[in-house]
Amino acid sequence: MRRTHGGLIFSSVVFALFATGCGRVRVEDFSDRTFNGPPFARIAVEYIELTDTVYRGRTERMLVSILQKRSSAVQFVPMCEVVFTDGWTSDQELAGKLSKEGCGAFLTVRRTRSESGGDLPVIGLDASGSEESDVAVSVNLDGGENWFVCELVDVKSMRSIWRATAVVSIGWSLTPSRSSVRRLGRHLAKRLAAQGYLI
């Protein structure tokens, strides 16, 4: 059976859509301009969801990888590798453990809400062109959204010095949660670099 050029276009669009996902990221951030501590050379990254997840460590490592690529002078480390506890830890205990590991700050990324937007993307084909290769493909990407709260905390004073809220359009992907966290990580790297807290 012969495959038309239009079929190749359709297949390529569907593959790209599910392989990479699509969506927007809206971030609003707030800085504590009274903070005058030294810039941070090592930051622990913590990922939290309202429901506990086995993917927490994997997600922390993914965020660290994204942040590290865009802030090479700073060392980011997953929280799960520097604080070995699943239970509640007091601020004093957490600060002691992070200081011992050389972390001057920690970045918490908390997913607070998730809303799906339907079952499947709507894909339309218009093959009314004069040639079989003239196939117009339209894709409706009305996916859901993930809401995040992010916070950078100075370990020495245990005070929040930077806070951000973000809404990430999930779009359509085989891995919507990971896809939205990746996109959020790229935006956080830019916002953090603009604060002047990093070396």
C-alpha cells in the first residue's frame, strides 16, 4: 500500500505532538530585595506534590539537570541525595544537614494543582487541494494546566528570598507531568539567573 505525502505530514505532526508536548508557561516572581547575603554556589532542589509520589527523586534529578545546563557556575543537587529522610524534619535539622553538604540555599518546587483538558487533541485534515501532497493539518491543543509554587530559601537564615507562582499549560504529551516540569525548569533557570543570587 502506497503512503501519500499527506499521510507522512499527518504522522509527523502526531509524533511531534506526543513526543514533545506543547504549551505555555506563565511565571510571576517576587524577590526579597532586603536580602544581602553572598551569592550561592550550591543549591539543593526539592520537588513536592500534594500527594506523595515515587517519582519525586526522578523529578528532582530532572530539574537539577535542566537548571545545571543553564547555570553552569552554580552546582544544583537533588534534595533526595543530600537529605536522607522521608519523615518530617524541623527547619533547624534541615538547615544543619544542608549546611553540612555545602548548600547555601534550597529551591522548592511544589505542584499544587493539576487540571486535565480532555481526552485527546483534535486533529483536522483538509485534503481538498489539487495535489495529494496539499494536505492542511490543524491541531487543537487545548490541554490542561499545572499550577506550581516555587521558593528559594537561604539556609543560614531559613528565610524565603525568592518566590514564584507558575501556570504551565500541559498541552499534549505522552508524559504531561514531566513535560510541564521540564518547561517550568527552563523558565526558572532564567528567572533565578536574573535575581543575582547565583555566583
